[in-house]
Amino acid sequence: MPAVSLPPGGIPWDQELPLETAEGVRLRGALWRGGDRGLALLLNGRTEFLEKCAVPAAELVKRGFSVASVDWRGQGLSQRLLDNPRKGHVSAFTDFHLDLQALTEAPAVREIGAPRLMLAHSMGGAIGLGAIARGAVAPDAVILSAPMLGICLGVTGRLATGILLPPAGALGLLERWPPFAPKTPYVFKGYRKNVLTGDQAMFDWMADALRDEPRLQLAAPTMGWMRAALDEGAYLANHGPLGCPALMLLGSAEAVVDPAAIRTGAPRLGAELVQIDGARHEVLIETPSLRDQAWAAIDGLLGRAGV
């Protein structure tokens, strides 16, 4: 069933879920069946896909959870939204909540019961937090790996978005890439100086997977995605606490999402913040020793929460 070979440590899902949202977007979902600990929702980040989820899914299954995940609209092997399939685009982050609804309402997922755990990474963290804030889902515990509460733009990036986004919206250009945006996947730039992971085997797998199955490729986000992400970040900044036990994992070398937004967001959301020294953005597919630290923190939170 997987479209490419799985990464080291990943396990195949037990059931692939052909899904369709309320407005007719076709999605690819998956279910890993575990023990009697209940359902875990695994929400991946921008550019990601089910095969990459196979590594954290394996850890959750080993801990007794069944795991449900989905390729978000516009990425993975779910329906792409624009003529150029490499453009990462969405009009509003609430559109992703329709994808989450399609996943949780799939009969095979509903049989397991309401989600006990949400494990969300990067963009998936923003999607999951927004769904909780709007009452769309209510897990018993939340684990957030480098949640996208803000984006690392730098001074130039902030200035450029402030200049470009208003006229792009007014002129109907939000489906375009920003000027000078990369037109190929980030991992094709090579392992050296990458901001994702220090585990070269995992990095090389990501690049090989995209070469082996070009339909999985995604490049830079559109100006519409950027506006939607900034709007959702502003919405989330006014919400909290979550009302359930929560943990945020942050690598000390984070350079994709805004570490300052995570550090200020954790207490507002009532979440414990654990920094993994030496880790980059992909804490859950980092080097084995760093990954072990992340899962030790997760186990501690789940134990204290009784989940």
C-alpha cells in the first residue's frame, strides 16, 4: 500500500482509507491498528505524507495506540488544489479541519472511538490547535512537535509579506508563488546545512522518496497559504488554555517555525515545554538519541495524564 519504501523504523499501515470531505476533496488516509490504549490522531506538517508518518506511528503502536493520519489536501497523494501540483496552497486553515473531520468520521476510525491523543507536528500543530479551539475535536492529551504558532521569516521575510500579500489578495494573485520562491522540494538542496534533521539516513530517505514518487513532491507555499497561515497564527494567539494535559517539543536548533512563539504560547495554552538540545525541526525523526529524549518526554506526559 505505501507508495514508496518506508523510512528506517517505520511500519506499514493496516488499512488505507479513501476519504472525501464534505465539499468533495479526495484524501488519502491510513489506520495503524494498535492495542487497547485508544485512538491517536497523527497530524503531519506541510509537505509531509503518510509514509513519513510511519516512524512516529510505529512508536505509538508500540505503546498500545491505534493511529489515524491523513495526507492534507494539496499534498501527499491527496487531491492537489492547483494546476501546478508543486504549489502548496490553501485558502484558509479551517479547510484542513474538513480533512480532519473526514478522517475522524471514517467508519474504521469511528469504531475505535473518540481520540484520546493528538500528536501533531509543525503545520499539523496549527491545524490541531485550531480544531480544538473551534470545538471540532477534544482529545484527552495533546503532544505538539515544533507547532507552527509562528513562522521563521526574518526581517526581510516579514517586510516582503507585508508588502506583497495585500495587493496579491486584491488582485486575485494568491495562488501564485512569491517572487524567488523555490520551485523544487527543499530536501533536493541536500543534507549539508539542512534545517530539518541531523539524521542523514532519514534526510536521504525523504529525498529518495520524492524522487521515487514525484507525485509526493511539494515546493514552496503560495501567497494564499502564507496569508492563511498568518491569519491562523493570529487567531491562535488569542486562545488558550487547551483544557487537557499538553506537551510542546522544541529543538534548540529550530529554524522553520518561530521558537519565540512556541515559548510564549506554551504557558498560554497550559502546555509543558521541553527543549531537545541539538535537535532541529523534525524532532521525531532526529538522530536516535535525540528521538529517545523526545519520546521519554512524551511517555512522561502520558503517564501523568493517565492516557
